[in-house]
Amino acid sequence: MFQYGINVCNGTKPIDAECRVVGSKQPSTQTGNVFSMPCGVDGVQCTDQTNNPCQDYEVRYKCAVYKGRILFLEFSSLILRDK
């Protein structure tokens, strides 16, 4: 994840991402916001609309982490604020 200049998975590309409104468990897909880049491993990008401004989102990334020969799945989060 290099879209925001932050490496959330320690050098590997995230496997999956979940985006939800900060402070709630509401998925980005249920907000009515318009996205120029829908939630995914490259982040999320909302487009402000006159009657529906973008909300702040938390993106939770699933990362593959090898420890020796064993693969672990870990989660890393990033909060994106609208301006």
C-alpha cells in the first residue's frame, strides 16, 4: 500500500482491505458516498458531492507475514480523514 506514502504491510502488498466509517462498523459500500476509487488494497478515494460529503474512513488491511517458513495473516489499519 503505497497510495498514501505509507507502507502498511512491511514491504508486501496487502491481500485484502475493508473500509468502514471511522467510529462505526458501517462499510463504505453502505454510506451512499461516491468513490473515484472504491475500497481495495490500494486504499479508497471518495468524491465529495454537494448533498453527500465524504465521511472519514478507516481502512483495515490484511497482510501476509512470513515468520520463518510459516505464513501468518495480520491486520493493519489506517484512518483517512476528509480534508
